[in-house]
Amino acid sequence: MAKKVQSHVDPFYYHYPAGATIVTSHAGGCDNAMAVAWHSAVSREPPLYVISISPERFTHGMLLESGEFTVNFMPADQAELVALVGGSSGSDVDKFDAFSIDAEPGSQVAAPILATAFAGYECRVVGRHTYGDHDLFIGAIMAVQWEESAYTDGRWLDVERLSPIVYLGKDLYGGATPPALIDGDELVRETLGGG
Amino acid sequence: MAKKVQSHVDPFYYHYPAGATIVTSHAGGCDNAMAVAWHSAVSREPPLYVISISPERFTHGMLLESGEFTVNFMPADQAELVALVGGSSGSDVDKFDAFSIDAEPGSQVAAPILATAFAGYECRVVGRHTYGDHDLFIGAIMAVQWEESAYTDGRWLDVERLSPIVYLGKDLYGGATPPALIDGDELVRETLGGG
């Protein structure tokens, strides 16, 4: 493909899709929820997860205060909830009340896990680094919650039963098509003709 | 949903889907490519991107040596290439040669951008942090390349024209369904009844 090239693009959205998440926090007796598309796994052992949060967000102060958060992975039928959470601030409104969010405190952290999430990570902050206009918060995953029926072998999300939100930037929320199984190791053996 | 709860799950794959990327590096006169599913945007201004790379990966040493990388965002029809790249190591094989990868050096970095990527970020490493069994490499995005025809208004990936890879863990590669447009701000106004 002949590509357009540009230096210092702002805003930059070319890296989507990403899974859409709702990050929750709990501090000062209150819960808050925030839509986060900038997130990633970091380490397998110990399991660590990172989220990138602007200091302008209400969640930022709650993370500093509590040192805890949860990351909730949402199904496609919850896209409106993600958009509602993303379109409002905890400084103006109690989102759990205003949007009738069903949630319970985590098993290891006080921040809540959403009832409609297909999986949630309960995290304790173990590192924070300021980069540009955001802070990276690295969380140790203290516990995982997941909807067993949504997974094959308890591990692989069964997209035909539960399609996850695929966020494409702006206000665009899609789902995932049923995936193909492609065995990379086998494919490498076939391609390189090795043993 | 009534969720299963578990502490310290290993391996943990509950957070997928993620966009599948191919990260390239260039050092000592050689190119390498690696499949990376642990990546995220970090900051909008300046634009920064993070990838999480195990020190066991061949790419890790190349990043330390060169201080540069590119992140290539791949269409669903390139899932086999991602699997091939993911199933092999640069310590054993020249992947660009073995898998006939069409690529050119970036405009700002020596690491190459893949011809079949719908977008690529050219990054210079501005930070590295070891967490658990991986290193976070934070890259300043020096340039963006994208296939203009794949985007609406030059910005929003047109999934009906070019479906991105949606990685679901293990060897599972899907695509994205055409997204719905959900205006969060408008939805909040409707829900809260505000002005």
C-alpha cells in the first residue's frame, strides 16, 4: 500500500482497534468509572497491566488516593454504557447511580467490578510514570474475574457467544468477527520446511 | 453475570481482544519483526506509544542497541503473516527474507514500515521500565504512515473496506464488525436530561 506520511500527527487514532474498557476506582467512600482505550498487558509473571490516564481525569486523583483500580472488559451490547461513562465526568455526576451501573467491590480491592463485564482485573498500583500529557499506572493484578460461560476452555473468549467491544476511535464501537485458528509454529514449519 | 474469581491467574488472556501489530527494529545492519499484542497509546501531545517486550526476545536487544522501532497495524488478511512472525525468532531466521515481507525504512527511523500495514508509527525510545518479566519501551512517535484509502476523513478506519486484525489470544485471529456511531456526549444529555 502507498502510504501517506506525516510527522507529529495530532490527534492520532491510526492504531485502533482496541478493546474498550471501563476502569473503576474507589476513594473517599465513592466509586467512579471511566472509559479507557489506552491499556495493555505488561507482564505475565507476575501478571501486570497498564492504563494511561490524563491528570485531568477525575479517576487520576482517585488512583493517587487509593492506589487501586479495576479494568472491566465489556461486551459489544454494552457500547452505550461505555459511551455514557466516556461522555461524563465523576466530578459532575455519580455515574454508578446516574447510569444504573450494576457492580460489586472487587475480591481484593475496593474498586468495583461491573456485572455486565465479561472479565475484570483487580489491580493494585505498583508504579506510575508521567509521559507527555498522561500518566502510566502499572497495576499488579491481584485477582481476575470472568464470566466462565463466555470462554472456551475457560480461557478463550467465544466471540460467537459474546462479542467484545472493538473500539475504533471517535464514537465508533464495533464487535469482533468469529476468529480463525492460525497455528504460527506449524505455519513456520511449513514455510521454512524445517523439522 | 456471575463471575468466576481467581487470584494470580497464569497465563492470563482475559483482556483480549487487542489489535495485532508487527513491531520492527533495525540494528547492526539487520531488520527484525515481532508480533506484539501488548501495546497502547500513552500520550496525545506529544504523541507517545508503549510496547511491552520480554528481554528473551531478539527484538529486545535490537531496541536497546538502536533506540528505535515501528509499530505496524495489520489488516485481517495478514493474520497468517502475523502468525508466522509470531511463531519464529530473529535469532534463527531473517523473517523479512523467509516470509517475503515487503517493507521500507521509516521516514524518521531506520526500522522498516510494512507495505501491507494499514498504518505504522515510527518511534524513538524515550523511556524504558522493567516490570515483571517484560520491559515497557515508551516511544515518541516521530512520524505516522497510513493508507489513506482505508480511512474515512483520513482518520477513522473504514472497517467495511479494510478489516483490522482483532487478536483474541492463543492462535485466534479475527476481524472487526462494522461499528455503530454512539455519541457519548449526546447520550449523557439524553440520559441525565441536562441542557
